[in-house]
Amino acid sequence: MNHSTYVFALLAVIVISCGQKNDSDKKTDSTSSTTVVSPDSSAQTPTLANKAILLWDGGIISQPSTKEGKWVASYQFGNTLMLTGKTEENSDDKRTYKEVTGPDGKTGWINEYLLLPNATIGAAVTNVILYKNPDVMSVSNDKIKPGDLLAVSAEDKGGFRQVFGKEKKIKGFINSLDKVSSTPIDLEVAVFYQKALAQKTPADQLKDLQAILDDPSNASSKFYSLVRSKVDELSDTETGDYDAPIPADTVAK
């Protein structure tokens, strides 16, 4: 091999080597880019499986223990709590605790008995038949009335959904989701309606119910007519549609 041929061959080897290195660099850059843009699972939109409805007025504590935990925040029946995925068994309390994050962003622990996971909150628009089990032959004696607030499980059991009322005073299954509303305005009016009925005297009930009607933003709610009917009922009671007693001094002797 003469000198010129040797130089040419050497240059060809160098060019080929450089090309292979560039291809390798491109593959490395491509792999690195894919890793960087991988979605962060913690930033994904929460699903119902990550949510739970609070069935009692209660709160969360700093530790999964009634003895060691300090009060963190208070919430109300129907509030949606986000499950963090952490669970702790406490042998002293004989309870299972779930770590949750409240609507105010605070995180703490709560007895799992107080929660209905994988659920939404709704309000009965009309009378709803309640079943003891997910079977049409197991009709319950308990009733779901218009305006009742319900935690509704997202788990479908042959066309039935499990439901709980406040403090599990209502519990069973329903098969008519179309009779339960979860729209914000309906939930808001239903909450005000239940709070008004919880007042101790008819006068106070009437006052709070009338306040619902006086707010024009509530007029679009499915429960507006229910509130009006209750106001009419209480108004008749308050005005006293009854025969007044005859004064004693007018009674013939």
C-alpha cells in the first residue's frame, strides 16, 4: 500500500467513527428527553377512587391515635376529603386510620369508619326507595325524602349504589340515580333546607326557610318549590288556623 492510499483509508475510518458517535449521541439524547417529559403521577387529576365523603361532623388529627394525635381541622358531613393512600392500624384504639387532605388543604388522620370512599355527595330530589341489599326484593322500611343529603358510592352493584345519610342514619342501596342531584345549586339549597329544619322552633325554621326564598340565586334549584311548600306549611301553623277559645267571662251562666 502506497502512502496516499494509507492516508485515504485512515480518513475514511475517522469519518465513519465520527458518524457512529453522532448516532449514539442522538439515541442518548432521545432517551434522556423521554425520561424528562414523563408525567408526574402526583400531578394527575384526582379520581373518585382518591376521594371520600365524610359521614359525620368531625375532624382530622395529627397522628393515627386518639391519645397522641392533636386536632388539626374540623369538617362537616358531606365534605369531600382526598385520600393520600396511607393507612395505619392502631391496636390501642382498635381502629383503622386513613390519612386525608381536607378542602382547606390541611392533612391529617381520621377513623375510616367515618368515611365512604369512592363516593360523591347528592340530594334526593323526590322520594327514593331504599333497599337493605342490592336486590329489589329487599325494600327497607326507612325512607329517603326530598331534600335528604346522601353519600353515594360510585361502585355499581348490578344497577344499585350504596348510600349513607348523616351519621349513617340512612343506609342501604338505591337503583334510581336520576332522583339524586349533585349540581352545586341543588346541594347548596338542600344544605340550607336541612339546617333550617334543624332549628328548634317553627318560627326559627320559617325565618331560615324564607331567607332561602329571598335569595334570587336559589330560584333555579330543584328544591326551591320544596322550600316554598314548607314555608306555606309553617306559615299556616304560625298564623294559627284554628278556632280560638271563648273567653270565660262570655260564657253564659
